[in-house]
Amino acid sequence: MSSSVYSLWLQPSGDIAYRLQERINNMSQRYGTPSFAPHITLLGSLKSSETELISLTDILVSSLSPFEVRLTKAGYSDRFYQSLFLRVEKNNMFQEVRKRACQLFDMSDTEDYHPHLSLLYGDLSQKEKERILNIMGREFYIRFPVKSIVLMQTEGTPEQWKKIDTAVFKLQ
């Protein structure tokens, strides 16, 4: 049996999560693309055992306090999973959490890490994405507190992804 692939997610909660989920659902229905939970991938492509990943995630959150994430401008790329997204402001706390996660999980903190919250997955033309942004707007100033890190199994298609564990920050 091949080992699964996992990711660490930061997720909004409450009203903001609900509104982002609504937007994601509406867009995925309109464009016939997969729906998914709103999230920011902190680390991806993790391949250790589930037990090890859960314990590393617990170690990571044990030294963290809740912090605020800010979503800023909308953007798009030609990657399926980053078709349309909101950029995340890399504030000091966000960068610190990312750095600690990379060290703990023995991943290199690459320069090409661009934190974002996807709104749409899919292979749409640039013209189509521009059209969506013109309707939706490009400037978003959404803030939400991050209070936990979610360990997701992200093997296969978004419909097959599974939440494995939610580790809540210990320091309040």
C-alpha cells in the first residue's frame, strides 16, 4: 500500500468560513469544478505516517498562540488548485508559524511559497478568470483568527480528501 499524502491547513471559522464556503460552492457549481473547504495550506506533500504527523502537529501547536490572518487581493494562476484565490498577507506571525512548521516537519521553506486561500479549482482560461474577477472584485480585506492547525489527507481529488486531526493552539 502506498503512503498517503497529507497537508497542514489553516482554516477560518464562524461567519467568515461560512461566507467563503458559500462563495466556493457557488463558483464550483457554476463552473462544474470540485468544491472544497476554505483553507490556507501551511505545508503540503507530507508523507510520514499519520501517527507521526499527528504528534508533530501537536508539538507545533503547543508553542503557538492564535494569530490573525489577512486576505488581500484576488489573483489567479494556471495551476488547477490555484485557479482563483485570495492572497494571504505574510505578516510576522504567519511567517514564524510557517518557519516553525518547516523546521519541525523537516521541509525546506522555499521561496516560491505563496500563501493563499483558493476560491476556485479548475482549468479555466485566463479570459474567464479575468471576467470572474471583474464581477467579484479584486480587493478583499478579510481578517480571521487562526486558532488551530488541521491535518488533512489530501490524496486524490478534493472529494476524497479527509480531515485527520484538528490541533488547537495551546497558548491562549
